[in-house]
Amino acid sequence: MQGLWDILIERPLAPGVLRAMLFPAFAAHIILALLTVGSAILAIGVSLRKTEPGRTPPSKHFMEHFFVYKSLAVVLGVAPLLLMQVANTVPFLTAINLHAASWMMIVVLLIAGFVLLDYYGINGNPDSRWTTAAGLAGFVCLLCVPAIFVAVVVTTENPGGWAAMLARSAWVPAGRGLHYSARFVHVLGAAVVLGAAFHYFRQPLSEPGARRRLLRWIAAALAVQLAAGLALFLSLSPVSWLRAGIVVPLVIAVVCAFAFLALVFKAQITGSGLARRSTAGLLAMVILPMLWVRQDLQDAALAPLSQQLATGAEQHEAAIQPFRTAALGTYEAKRVVAYDNPSTIYSRSCQFCHGTVGNGRGDEAPNLKIQPEDISAIRTTPEQLHRILLGGVRGTAMPVFGVYTRGQLQQLIGFLHKPIGVAPLPEQIPVKVSDDAVSSASQTFAMTCATCHGTDGRGTYISRQFLPAPPDLSRMTLSPRRAFNVITQGYPGTAMPSFAMLPEQVRWALVRQVHVLYRP
Amino acid sequence: MQFPVYQVPYLGNGMVIGVNAIIHVLLSHGIAVGTFAMIVLADWTDTLSFGVPASEWEQLKKRLLRLTVATTGVIGALTGVGIWFTTSALAPRAIASLLRVFFWPWFLEWIVFTLEVVAILTYYFLWDRLGTTRRKLRLFLGAVYVVIGLMAAFLVTGILGFMLTPGSWPGQRGFWPAFFNPTFLPQLVYRVALCFFLGSIIAVCVAVFSSGSPAVKARSGRLFGIVTVGSLPVILAALWWYFAVVPKVYSSNAVFSVLTSRLTQSSWLFAAGNAAIVLIVLAFIAAAIWGRVRPMRYTVIPALVAAALFAAEFERIREFIRGPYIMPGYMYANGVLVQEQPWLAQNSMLGHSPWYGKVADTPVSDADAGAFLFSQNCSACHTIGGVNDIRRRAAGRTEDGLFVILAHTHEMIPWMPPFSGTRDERRLLARFIYQVSNGELSMDSLARHTISPKDRMR
């Protein structure tokens, strides 16, 4: 993918050092994780056989210290996760994000899986359907986890396929299906080999049948490993594996695997057991070189992207560098502004529309079709102001201010009174109006204004659906001059038209009429 | 911006991280350290048995130990890992940056966690054996475990404190002032006291509801009740210290963080709720010191719920009030760097987001662009159709109104980051939010392949 850049904070250690630390950290985690998964596979596997009455179910042996393995597996996973996220930040976190839901489900699956398997392990009675069901359910949960982890890792290693993955909501990058399946099977096979070998030496010697069974498990699992391993090998392009760093450990691992398989056959045929030292030694020489190959391939797959990310980070850093001082300055300035006084709240929340003195001529007023109100002209009660602040004015830009507490809003309302100029009662109109004008205004109101404003100023059923609706004139009104201007010029952007065609006297009389409607 | 954005349906990203984290806090503080410390305390005061049969007392300790091991081993550890898993998926830029800044504390934390697991497993498996012959060793191991647990708290607190009071950041990026930042010590004291506070209440809860003589229950009430009494004033003092050190620009938003816009007009609820919590706990303390079973049974569960709510409240406040930042002065909560925002105002965000518009051959519609800008700018805190629903926040606003408001959200609402993008992009986002909030745009109608399918809400 083009255009990506690494995050702009330097790594604490060189990537090479981090990768060197990753190898043992991941090895420790994976060995315990394989032991955990292997124990569960074996327990479920043997539980399908009937137990002789009076004997301990064989699954109990495998689950006996399950709690220990899984606790260690989980806690040892912290280090590789940390190292991967620091060394391969962008690829790994991108892969995680492409699998975000499943990734987060891992936590739930592990909790559920462990609870169910612990319950199964403590009871471990295969004749009880509930316990077996619990064990199976837990087992399925547990197996989902490597399925998800392997998908995330395969995604990490194939940056070229990310964009298409996103477009198709794919589980793995295009063309990596065989690789993914083989890798997943390979993990499960390793779990069985390791688990069976480990438990082989922990089986009580009084049950030779159990040991023989485990040898069969190991042999079968090794066969699966060789098949899956071959498929995995074939899924890699020749370019990636034709290197000494890969070929040598791979050959060592395969040779040791065959050697171990030979030992297992010998133990089965002759009836002598496996020896601890040779088993441990050979298995170590299979797993550790394989883990080496795994990491080497991963590092090689990510090398080109790492270079691109480093360059991208440098470029990005240079691009935003000029803004550093100003950004720091803004941050420092903002840090000392607490929203605990009305002057600050007004200047931050109201001023850009309503202006510094509240006359509606804020900086953003030219960008609005419906002009912000001249607050200084509002005549209403503090309760109504509170309602407007909490509810906004639907159909306009006036927002809802529920983010402020009642105390903050009350302080703001006080500020809107003094110094802005809201008052609870409107002043007298500044001109004298004739009786003719008054009666004309009264008729006009009844026939024209009331169709939207209602006879009591509270609007009508229809006009209350307007966006914005006419204000409730019984609860709020405007100063005489402002009301006169609204009647004369209308309220642009709303349904209130201009009534400039009416004589001036009539318009003033209408103002008085509107003031009469106001009943605080 | 270099990561695709996932939006959790209904709950929203912040809530998922928060819920998981609070569960972890309750289990790690209350059980892993707190209840365990009560076991050690009970073990230590064995000789002062006050007429309680030794076997019964031992049985209680074993019960507490089983609870601790079972809970921490399964849910406790995994919710801790869960914090990491959820932040990796929902706030990748932030977690990536924090990991690099605090790599060594995190690495040490790994070692501490591993020691903790080994210690608790050893303690558990050797419990019976050491109980008969080597009591002193058992006590010592228990104390070692508690110390290890407190070390884990020490390491995490530095990072958490940095996320609110970043010390010398962002001007000077030193490690030590960042880790030992102003809220480090008060928060550490609070957390340690909280461990004992929660642990003592849990221990009494286990004692009074399990089988055993009234003498055992009375003894537990008195012994653990004294711990509750002692830790409560420390908690309150530590919190007073903590909020004295937090800059006012953040702490003045604390009440809102708890009440949210639904209850801000009843701000008395904040004081009343906290007072109720303290009273319930005091009632429990009285019952516990008195030592009678019935009063303890009636008060311990409310006290436990109250204490858990209190702990959750602190975490909520702490996490919320750092807004609009996730790393103050360096990174906003939506992942955009403070320094990037003015650059993006001049240089298009869409043009510098590798995941936008390059994933398909067909052209992107305006709605797709709006949805993408929403995902990058807003989805860290807002959902469409869920918690903190943007449709509810924007309902009734005009499109030009939204265009204007988006330029000033960071001024109107102190914990919101500024919009990142050009003026034209702001218009696209305003139109998107307008259309989504008045129902014109349903998320399903957006072209599937041009934005992350996860940007869609179902």
C-alpha cells in the first residue's frame, strides 16, 4: 500500500534488537500456548472413549494442570505482543484493525474457553453430558484463538493484499488461503506433538495403555505436521525460502522430526518407552529452528514495507514540522482556560455567531442563512432562556447546550442579562400610535399573523412543525426596536415574511400587540 | 490516519475500552491485590484467634485464596490483556505511540506479571503443605506476591498519569518527567488504598455468606473492617490531592463526565451520589466492627456495589477529562496529532489518508467522503445509532449550521478536538452529519467498496 508512514515517535531500541528479543519471547509463549492447546485437544480426543468404571478418566490427566499452562501461556504472550507492536507497528496494527472484531473477540473466547475447560477439567467425567458439552464448547472457543492469531499474522506479512482485503472484508489476503490453512493446521499439529510428548512423561506408569495411546497420537500428529508443513512450504514463493538462513534450519528441523518419528516407531514396536532427554532434545531441535524460519520469513516479508514506512515518517515529520510552535502555543493557551465562568463560556460558545456584544453579528454570521439573533434584544424569563439553551432551536444553527451543568447555564444566563442586555420585560414602544392604527393592527393580527403565530402567540398545530417554528410569543418577546425590524424586514431564512407594506404606525401597533401576548 | 478505522456498533469504541478496563480495575485492585492482601493479613493474625477455631479460620483463608486464583487467573488477567487488545483495535495510533514512549515500563510490567503468575500459582499449590510446617514461609510468599502486585500498579500508574498530566511533554519529551508526572503519586496512593478498600469488603462478603460459625464471621468483620476504615480516609485524601494537581481546565469537566448530558441539569446528583456511597460504606463499617452476622449480611453487598461504582466513577472521570487529548499536547482522542491538525486544515485529510478512495475503481461519492471524515474525526467518541449518537447531537440543526458549528466544536465543548481537514471537507462532513441525522442517508446506501465496510453501521 502506498502513502503509509510509521508513527512519529522513535523506537526505544533498534529494530534488529527488538526482533532479536522477539525470538525467545515468542518461543516461550508459543511453547506454553501449544502445551495448553495440545492438552485440550488430547483431553477432548480421549474423552470420546469410554472409561472403565472406577478408573480416573484419562482426560483428567491432561487437564490436571491446565490452569498452570494457560496462565503462563497468557502472561508470556505479553512480551511478544509488545515487541511486535513496537518493531512492526504499522503492519501489525493494520492487520489487527482489519480483523478488529475478531481480534477483540479473542479476549471473550479465551475467558469462555478457559472457564468451560476448567469446569470440564475439574469434573472431567465423560459420562456426564453437561461436562462433555462444556469441554467441547470450551475446546471450540479455544481453537478459534489460534485461527484468529494466524489470520492476523498472515495479514501482517502481506501488506500488498491489505487494500483488497478491506474491500472484500476478507479473512486473509487474496491467494493466501492455502498458506493460512496449512499454517493453522501446522499450529494444531505442533500442539498435539508437544502436548502428547509432555504428557507422555507425566502419565503414571501404572497405565501403560495410556502411554501407548499417546505414542499413536504423536505419530499421527507428526504425519499431519509433515503434510501440513509440505503444503506450507509449497505456499511460499521460491524467492523467499531459497536462502541459507531458511534452508539450514528447515533441514535441521525436518531431519530431527523424522528422527523423532523413528524413535516413536521404535518405542511402539519394541515396547520400550521414549527417553526424556532424546525427546526433549529432538523436539527442541524441531521447534526452535522452525520458529527461526518463521521469524526470518516474517522479517523478510516486512523489510520492503519497513523501508517505505521509515521514509514516509521522515516526510510526514518534515511536512508538519512548521506547525509545531503554533500548535504548542495553542495547547498551552487552551490549558489555562477553565469553563468555570460565564465570560469564558460566552466567548467560546456563543460569540462566534452572536458577536462580542451579542448583537448577532459574529464572525460566522455571513455563513448562516438564518442570522443569529440579537441577544441583547431578547426579552424573556431566565427559565425560558434556560429552555432555549437546553433545547436549541430546531431548524436553525442554534445548538443544544446540555453539556453545561445547571450552575454553568445559570451563570451564563446571568451574563446574558448583564452585560449582554437580556431583560425580563420589554420596554414601552417609543412612538405614539393612533387608535386607527391599533384597530388596524388588531385586525391584521387576527387575519394574518395568527395563522402562524396563533391567537395567543403560541403558534398553531401546523406552524409548530416548521423548521424553525415561530417562537412562543407568550413566553418570549423582543425589544420594541427589534420586534419592529422583524415585522418590517421579516426573518430571512424562516417563514416570517416582510410586512413593510403596512404603514409604520400599524407596524408599531403590532409590536405593542405582540408585547401584550407576552405573559411571563 | 494510517490505519483503517473500526467503529463498534451501538456501544462505540470508547465504551468498549472503558467497560473492559473497569472490569479489570475491579478485579486487579479488588481481588488480585486486595483480597489476596486480606489472606496474608488473616494468615499473619492467626495467633490472635480470639476464640475462633483455627481450622475454620484456615478454611476461610482457603476460600478466599480459591476465589482469588480462579478470578484473577481467568477474567482478571484476560481483561487486562483485553485493555491492550481493545486499544490496539480501536485506538492504534495512541497505543503505538504510548508503547514506544513507555517501552521499558511495559517490558518491566511483563516481567512483573510473569512473576505475579508464578508467585500466585506457587502460593496456591504450596498452601496446604506450608500451612502445616512452614507458616512463616507461607506468610513471606504471600507478602512477596502483594509487593509484586503493587509493583504492577506502580508501573501502570506512571503511564495512566502521563495521559492526563504529561509532565514535560509535549515541549520536552523526556522519559522520567513523563513517567513521574504530577498525578503519578496521588494516583498511586489512591490505587493502593483502593486495593485494600475493595479487598476488605470482598473478604467480609465471602466470610459472611459462606458456611462457618458466627465467631469466624465476627472476626472477619472486625479484622477486615478495620482495613476498610483505614483505607477510606486515605482514598479521600488521595483523591483530594489528585484533583488539586489536575489542571482546572480538565477537572472542571469531572461532573459532566459522570452525569453526562442527560443529567447535567441535576448536578446535585453528583454530590448526593457520592455522599450516598460514603454513607453506605460507613454503615457497612459499623456493622463489620460490631461483628453481628445479620447486619453484616445486609450491608456488605450494598457496600460492595457502592465501592465498585466509586472505583468505576474515578476511572470514568480520569479517562474522560483528558479530552480532547489522548496524549495531552501531542495527540487528540481521534488519533490526529495536535501538530497535524493545522497542517490538515491546509492539506486535505482525504488526500493524506492511505485508506481512502484507493481501494476501488469506482469513484467515491460525497456521502462516502463524509462517512470517511466522520470515521477519522468523530468515531472515536460518537456512534451513529448508539451511545453518544451523533444523530441526536445534531438533530434539528441546519446544514449550514453544522458547517459553522464544526469549526468551533473544540471551543464550545472543551473536551472535543477541533475538526481536522480543509474547509471543503468540513462542508462534506457537515452534509453527511445533516443527512444522517435527518434520516436522508441510511448507512446501507453508501457504496460498499469505497470506504471501509466497517465504517458502516448496521
